[in-house]
Amino acid sequence: MELTRPKPADAQAIYDLIAELDTIVVGRPDSTLDDIADLLVDPDFDPATDGWLCYEDGRLTGFGQAMRKGRTDEVMLDVRARTRPAAELLWEQVLGRFSGVTAEIGVYAQDAAQREAVEARGFTYATTFHRMRIDHVEQPEVLFLPGVTVEAGAFDKEAVLRDVHHVLELGFAEHFGAYERTYDEWYESREAASSTDWGQMLLARVHGKPAAALMGTNNFVPDENCGYVQRLAVLPGHRGKGLGKLLLSRAFAADFRRGRVGTILDVDTNNVTPALGLYTSMGMRPYMALDIWRARL
């Protein structure tokens, strides 16, 4: 077996590997080529230290990553392999990349083999993220609230984007897996992602002051022609007043106008807010589950 470091030119081969393995487990690819390409240029990911490719007889049989979350002591791991020898070798690499950190890995709920692999290495279950979707068969209703205005972001609207970042940071501060990013760090990360559309950043103001924000992206456009709500946050003092529903209604309507057949989001079942109930009340339904496992290295 041979280990090499991933390069942007390897995106297609890595995608083909992961798509094949996803299809075995969940029946279809759960990422796009753009997702893999974006990972390889993510500011938090250094291919020279954080990624590995495993080849057997010239064939790519495994991909591993260990990526630190910003400036935290938490890292995101992944090991995807076609063969057991490749998996064993890659696990050795990713677990040895960092020490004194908390490692996190996502495992599909139905992936018994990967679950056994993480349990054998000391990982314990932490939470589950449900992927939810709503299909748009007709123009969604747009909600309004007295005293509330909604403004869309844009690459040249720095003041709006700074307010969006501020709300997302405060709104997610107590959520599982959240970590602090400065505005410049957040902007650099979003600008590096091909899925970013600054016009899908929505900011709700209550009597002129920032209160809630939604970050929409194009992650699911290439494969499912769906919009994606990557983040939705309401500041603590404004929760329970309908701002989440209002912003979702705007995102749904905008996706419909763009010709999207639906809108997708992921929600943590241990969310500090009753987010799951909010999304189901808006007509969304869960269709995939990803368990998060953690271990202290």
C-alpha cells in the first residue's frame, strides 16, 4: 500500500470513492464533486498534514482526514475505505495526527461497520443530526411580522454580512459542535466555498436591530436541485416570536423562484432550541440521519 497527500487534482477520484461507499450504505451519493473540491481548499484543511490517500496496486482504496475546527481543540475526522487494510492504515494516520484534542466523526445511522470501527477505537455516541427536506410544488407563502424587516446579503454589503455573522455566532454559541470564528475567518471560509451565494444570506431586524439570520447555500443544487439552509439562528432574546418561521418562509419562496424543487437542512436532535418542531411545523420531513461520535485523543 502507498500513502500520498491529496491535491485539488484528486477531487474526482476522491469523490468517486466516497460516492461508491455512500451508495452502498444510503443508496446514493451524499456529496458532490464540488463538496470534495471545496474541502481540499478549505482554509481549515491543510492537505500536507491533514489528509491521506491510500493506494493499493495503483488503485485509490481509501481517503482519510483530520481537520481542526478553527482555533479550537476539536478536530473532525473521516476514514473512507474500500478495503480493510486501507481502513486500518488510515485510522492509524488520522488518530495520530493530533493529541490532546476531542475528535468527532459522523456515521450514518445504518452504517453498522463504521459504527463498530469507531466504537472499537474508543468513540462514544454524542448526538444525531437529521437531514430534513420540503418539496416546493407551488409558490410557498411568505410570512410577515410587525416591526420586522428582512434584508438579503451580498458580497458588497459588508455591514449586512457582519450583522449576519454576529447573529450566527451568538445564536449558535450553545449548540453542539459550535466554535468561534472572527468575521474575517468566516468570510474567508465562505468565500472559498463554491456553494456560497452571498445573496442567500438573510438578516431579520426587529425595529432596526439584528435579531435573526439565515445562511442559505447551493450545496444541494448540483445533485438534488434543492436549496440548503446551512445555518438559521435567532438571538436568545428574540426566540419564540416567529422569526425562524419568517426567515424559513423567505428562503423557501426564494428557492422556488430560483427553480429549486425543494429546500434541505440538517438539525441536531439535541439542539438547545426546539428546532426540530419548528421545521416539521413548516412542512419539512426527516429522511436521513447522521450520528456523531466523539473521543478524547
